[in-house]
Amino acid sequence: MPYFTLDTSSLRHWLTEHADLASRLGGNPEDWMIREVSDGNLNTVFIVAGPDGQLCCKQALPHVRVAPEWPMPLQRALYEARYMRATADAVRPAAPELYFYDEEMFLLVMECLTPHEVLRSALIRDDAQPGFSASIGQYVARSVHATSWISRPFEVGSKLLEEFSGNTALTRITVDLILTDPFRPCSRNPEAEAALLSDVTALQDNKPLHRAVGVLQDRFLTARQALLHGDLHTGSIMLHRDDVRVIDGEFATMGPIGFDCGLYLGNLALHACAAPHKQDFIRTEIIAFWSSFTNEFRALLKTGGGDVWALSDETQREELLENFLTSILQDTAGFCGLEMIRRTIGFAQVADYTLCPTPENRTQARRKALQTGQRLILDASTVQNLSDVLALLTLV
Amino acid sequence: MPYFTLDTSSLRHWLTEHADLASRLGGNPEDWMIREVSDGNLNTVFIVAGPDGQLCCKQALPHVRVAPEWPMPLQRALYEARYMRATADAVRPAAPELYFYDEEMFLLVMECLTPHEVLRSALIRDDAQPGFSASIGQYVARSVHATSWISRPFEVGSKLLEEFSGNTALTRITVDLILTDPFRPCSRNPEAEAALLSDVTALQDNKPLHRAVGVLQDRFLTARQALLHGDLHTGSIMLHRDDVRVIDGEFATMGPIGFDCGLYLGNLALHACAAPHKQDFIRTEIIAFWSSFTNEFRALLKTGGGDVWALSDETQREELLENFLTSILQDTAGFCGLEMIRRTIGFAQVADYTLCPTPENRTQARRKALQTGQRLILDASTVQNLSDVLALLTLV
């Protein structure tokens, strides 16, 4: 079937032609309740409910959903399907199950997550059950362990490089919106609020900062350590009580492991900037993330490895791993800083700032995010342990 | 045409069916002189001479040519063709022109290099015109500049990652024969000569060395800086007077730039071990290589760049580049050490040792190569400039 944009009516028809999916819904097509719940920037999402079950249907649009004049190749849905397939066995049940991918319709049909809500919304409503970050740490450890050179024969990573390097349309977004635009005047950056103009100008004139960003640009494109989610912010996570799921893997690319960690921590840290009374809560989540990530990664690597470090015995592997974790933490600090800045003054800012009770509070929160982000980027290479990162975040 | 192994007769027939190629030869098919000149480990190579010109025809065999029981996917010829196409414009005239690639016959038809000879043979016969290493330095600078993140929009490198990551059969050879086997007892390692047994045992028991090799294994697979030749030893270079050409790019992969540099310098250094009276000559070549590589790379990067360092002005780019060159030199030292060891005790050793006048000299030369190689691997990360590398090579 050649591609066309689905609506509730054509989706109903499409589902009737896919018996496996229809049988998950049960009943008759006319019984199915279909509603559009599109929330992200890029795609249309439908929830379909039948008497026996529900489905989530996500279709790529040929343009950015929230900016129709910005074309966006449909192919990104394929990379999301590939990412889900490449990581499913390792991360189950921390991601929705992919039931079907339609290559021509660029449509993913997957497990419907109800009554889950998006972590960012839950945080804003102060409704997230504490400890969710441990699940995310475990998720990152498991997904990168399944795909890295130090844990798998190199042919596994080579295949992933081959399969994901074509995902340039979305990687271009990362390169521009996270790694470049916020640090220079750029038409894609929304106009900054007046009270922040001098902060933004200073940041865009900060040469040492640009140098440090250059190092992170190089890390992102050169250090192909493992398969990344590539967009692991609090809007890419859904949860209900202690059931935490990672969604929206369309930015998947082989890259530095600290990129996934850094984006996640950056969004937690932004929340703490916007809601200073929740600093202790966020601090505990950050500690839970890193502790869970490192413990899970250490445990997984005990069960054998890949071509890298093949000559080393267990003692030496442990030492190499600790050095590796430190270098991941340095990347994490740097990418965390980038994310805090881009979500504050770049395209696609975060809703967390709506928590600020007054415009002055909001300006203060944003200023803190910009200052913290710059400090993280500038000092990333000096980080030796999580306390150093917490200190840079002023969360000690 | 389904694949079959060509001989002189079937190649003559195949050429008659390719008018463009036949016209380069001129005359009638029966006038063409065809001789097999296979020399490397993997392929059959024919030189075809007609009244108007010559062709070099290289066909992949389904097994290692010198070890028929070792199967080897034909697909490697495709990667060599892709490498030649990806780098031709940048490196011309330092590589033979590719005239035609037959995807079904896994056959490359290219410019015939006569009266060129292989650099390794020329070195052994003491017949290489000094200064050839400057051409190689320029070649490496040009090929990696055409393909790296710091010089091109990231989509260029992403496409190359997509096109070359499937070259796993030959990368597996690199991973095993260079990065792993020489450092452990392994059936692929030829039996060491008796006088070297204790040296080999010590090397295979050297835990700090294995740790340092582990770091290089990680660099090779993770640091995808640019498109590498992947097998840049003195047997992959042909020359006639000052006309220097790089051939045999079938190991091409995206990787750390220091890998190409290190393999080349490692083979020069091995030659100096085998022929100690030529140390000054080799030292001069090493200096010429590095000076030519760095000068050419600096000059090329003046004409604009890629997404990496896009925020930096010229002064800052120069500083970032100098740091980058130091890190390339550190990789170079490490991979140089690996190459010296694998070509001395691993599979596919080098003919340079035939220069040693007595068996005792040969043992001494090999011992020196092993000691130098270990020192380079262990101290690679301390290197700050070429003098440090020359000191490790005892060529100061």
C-alpha cells in the first residue's frame, strides 16, 4: 500500500486487513474506539481500543508535526522499528512490545501503555513514584550492553553501524539543535525573553565554551560505543507506578553511551532548576540512575565479553571497566550540559518551566539552567565520580 | 555472469565483452598478453597488455589464496571498489584509477602500474628513491580529510559508515591477526623460532601489555574518525621513482586515523630492525611521513570544515587541530607497536627479515621489533610529539 497519512477512519480500515492485530483488539471493527493522541513533535499517534485489548499506532508524517513547513523523511519510523527490535530482548519489559511495522505506511503498531503517563508530565504534576530512574539506569545498561564492542563480537556492532548510520535526518536534528544552534544566533532558536538576552549573548560569545562543545561534537560523531536511544529525555519515558517504559527510539544511532545518560540527567536537572524545592528528590533520582546503570553494566559484563578486552582476565577487565565508566560519566556531564542549554534557549524547550510561579522565578530557573549547563560542558573532562557531577549541578 | 574463478583464457574472453576496456588495450584479443602476477595473500591478479595499453585485473577468490582451506567472502572486492571510489578524487594521482568493477565476478579492472614495484621489495633491494613517505603522508591526509567529521558535513561520514561497516570479513582479520592473536597462544600464529620462545612467552604473559592492547582494540572499533585504507603496509604501496601509489584498499573501514599511520610507520620500523644500517634512512622517512601528513592536513582544513568545530573560529580550530594531531600520534604509536609485533610473530610475517645476514642477526632483529613494539604499545598515551615516537623506536 503506497503511503498516505492515516486518520481514524483509514486506520480502522487498515487494521481490519491485519488479522493478527485485529484479533488483539477483538470484537468488530466498528466496536473499536480510535483516538488521536499525538503529543511529540514529529508523528501522529493513535490509541485503538477494542473489547479484548488496545494498540498504539504511530505513523511518521512527511514533515515535523508541529512545524509543517519543515520536511522530515518518513524513513525515521524504520529506524525506530529497528531500534525496538535490536534492543527488545535486552530491555524487556522496559519498552513497549512492537507488534508490527509497515514499511510502506511507515507505521509502527505496538503495545498500548495505559494507564501510563509521560514522565515529564508526571514530574510536573508531582505524581511520579520515586525510584523510576533506577529503571532507566538499568534500561541504558541493558541496551548498550547488548550492542557494544566490549560486550559483543564486533560483528554485532558493525551490523548496527550499517543499519543505523542512514538515520541522518534525525541525527541532523541532534547535530543542529543540541550540538550547534543554541551556541550561535540562529533562526531556529526562539527569541529569548528580554531578561535573558545578555545571558544568551554571553553564552554565544563564550569561546572556551565553544571549544568544549567542539570536543562533544566530536565525541558524538566519532565515539561509536553502542546503540543509543538518542533522545532519552523525560518525554520519551512513560510510567505507571513502578512500571517504567522507554518509547520513541527514532533518533537511534551508534554513539557515545554518555549521550543517553546525559540527556536523561539533563532533563532531571532542568526539572530541579524549574522546581527548586524538588532538588533533593531529583538528586536522589540522579544517584539512583547512575548507581543502577553502573551496577547493571558491571553485572552484565561478568558474563563474558566481545573482542575488545579479550586478552584481559577478570581483574583487569574490572579495572578497564571502571576507567570506561569514568569516561562515560565525563561524556554524561558534557551532554547533560548541552541538553540543559538547548531545552532552555533552543528549539523544543521543556514544559517544566511552567512550574515556576512567577516570570521572575522562570527567568531565574532558566538562568540557573544556562549557568549549570555551561559549567558542566566546560568541566566535563575533570569529572571523576558522580559527586563531581552533583557538585557541578549544585545538587550536593 | 555468475561468479567463476578467472584464468588467463576466460579473462581474455571476459575482456572482449567489455568494449571500453578492450579499447584501452587496442589490437585484437589474440594480441593481448595476459600473465598472472598474484602476490598478496588473498586474490588473483592479472596484467593484460595490448598494443595501446595495459590493464590490471584483480579478482577475489572464495578463500585465502595462500591458505585455500580458509574461506573468505568474495564481497571484499566490493569494499575495495568502494574505497577507491570514495577516495579517488581526493588522492589522485596517488592511487591507480579504477576503470570498472564487476559486481558479479568480484573483479576490479584498474590502471596498470608499470614499471612500478612494491615498496617492500624496493626497500629490501635498497632501491626506493628516498622521500616516498612524504607521498604517503599526503595520501593519508587527503583520504582522511575527504571522509572525516571535522572536515565534512556529518552525512558524508554517516554514508561511509553505512557503506563500509559490512566489511566484517576483513575487519575480522584485523581484529584477530593484529589486535589479538599475537598476544596469546593461538593456532594461527606460526611456531616461533626456538631462540625467541622465551620472548614470545613473556609477551603473551605481559598483563600491562594486554591492558594497553585492550585500549587499542577499543580505539580501533570505537573511534570512527575517518575512512581508513586499513592495511597500509609497505606491501600495499607501489612506486617508480617519485611516483608513489597506494593499492589494495579491501580492508577499508571507518576507524582511527592513527591506524593507517601506525601500520605504515610500523612497517618502516620493522625494516630498520631488519637492516640496522638503514636506521638513519628510515628515521628520515618517518619524519617525512609525519611532517607531510600534518602539513597537508592543516592546509586542507583551512578551506572549511564539517559539523564538528563549526562554532570555533580559525584560531580555535588550529588549537583543536593540534590536540587532534597529538591524539592521532598517540594512536599511531600504539598501532605501530601492534603491527611490529604481529608482523614478527603472528600470521603474515614480513620478508624484510630476509635481509638479516645470519640467523643470529635475524633473531636479534625480531627481538628488537618485539621489544620496540611492546614499548610503543605501553607508552603510546604518553607521546606528545614525533620525537617521543622516534625515541620509543630508538631512532633518535
